[in-house]
Amino acid sequence: MEIKRRDFLRSSLAGLGGVSLASRAAHADDAPVKKEPKNPFSTDPVARVKLTPAVETSRLGFGTGMAGHNRSAQLTRMDHDKAIKLLRHAYDNGVRFFDCADLYGTHQIVVEALADKPRESYTLSSKLWPHPGGIPEKDRPSADVVIKRFLQELKTDYLDLVQVHCMMKPDWKDDGIKRYCDELEKLKEEGLIRAHGISVHHHGAIKTAAEDPWVDAIHIRLNGTGARMDGSFEDNVAFSQLAQDNGKGIICMKLIGEGTIRDKDERKKSIEKVVRTGVVDVYIVGFEEEWQVDELIENVGAALKAMEAER
């Protein structure tokens, strides 16, 4: 299976031409010795995995930002009791990564659902919003101010991961983002956050992040149909592999196209295609119903078991 996967990645990298450093890895003479994966292979869909050296979490995560904007998301708009039950159902079935953001307004409902759970048993990820619009306030204060508010809202002493939200071009640091990077680095040194990075909505930004020493973890968009993502599947996989080789953690969002992959078999195929790349550490989905949690666990588990049978 490893040989097949390596051939796939070399093929993907070669398709990028001379645009990136990744393309040179397509040639055997130039290819670096492949590093051992940071996580041992396991068929458990909710196994504990190392996302970054400082963050260990479940392989599957709950994305709380489906249709998120202006501190509102599907999770906050649905019946409150249903939302709490849904979050707890995910936790009780081994999903321990909870992905939040200032844009979504989901801090309070997540912490309410997890109020009786040991803090060390789950992972809290959030994102600060640096762009105009999107949240009610016009001002964009320092990361120090924003993250301390996050800590109060989530009733915790630390956040496992904080990312700068929605980077949409390769030179994402040029738009005033570097100051947030510097501020988040200081917060990590102070122990208020354990890791930092960016969420990406442009495949070229993945490559920049993959080569940036500051980045610990990257949110990428990846699924088997191309829904709600840009760039080819092969390009996104190749850049993600480059990030992994450089020690970054990869979180996959849009795994089922933000709910647009309606057919059950197509969802299963999409998930298996992504799982087989081996470039993702954590897979997150914006659940609306409990059966969706169960289906994701089943589909990821089936893909892993199929891979195990081929090893």
C-alpha cells in the first residue's frame, strides 16, 4: 500500500510542473528520503493522533462552523437542546476535536455541551478573523486581546490550537497577517495556546504555509468530488504532503463538500479517496444530525480497514 501511495503522490507532484518546490520531488534523483509518518497506522477511526508536537487529539473532529458568518452558524441556529445533544453524541462516540471560530459564534454552546467533561479529554481549536466584515465589530484588535476573550468564552486556561482564519492567496502574510503571527507566537510562549497556524481557502496558500516555519497546523479543503474546494485534488494533496514532510499538522475540512455530496455512496467514496492519500491528520465535518456522526465514523473506519487488508 505504501508503494501505491508514494506513486500517487509522485504523480500528483509532477503535475504541478516547475511552479513549486514540491514538483522537484517528482523525480527520484531529487526526492528526499521519505520521513516516517508521525502517527502509526491504526484502523480505529477515532484513534488518538498527533496533530502537532504539542497537540494530540482524535482523528475525527466536529466542525462547528457550517454556514458560519457574523457569529452565527447552523449549530447556533438549530434547536438549542438538539445542538447540545449532538455535540455530546459526538464526544461520547470518540470525537474529541472541536473546531470553533470567532466567525461562527459557537464558543458558548461548545463549552456548555462539554461542561462536565475533563478539559484534558478534548481539544479546543478556534480562529481569529482578521478581515473586514464577517463579525459585528469594525476594529480588529491584537491577538492578545482576542485570544483572552476566547479563553473567557470557552472557560479554559488554554487553547490547543488558534489559527488565522481564511487565507485566500499565496502571499497571505502580506495583508497585515504577520502581526497576528508574531502575537500568537508570544501567546504560545506564554502557554495560553499550544499551537498556531492558518485555515486555507486557496490551494496556493497551502504551499506557502507548508514552507513557513511559523505554521504548526493548516486547515485545508479536500474531498473526492471537488465540491467547495479550489485547485485539483492532486495539487492539494501534493502541497499537503509537502506540509507533512515539513512537520505541519493537516486538518481536512469540506470532506463531504459542506453537505453538498448528497448521495450516501458518493460520501463514502469521497472519504475513502481522501483517507487513502495519508496526508490528513484530522478530519472534520459540520454535523447537523447524530446519524451523520455515526456515518463518518463508519466510513473512515471502513477506508482504514480496506487499507489494512492491502498492507
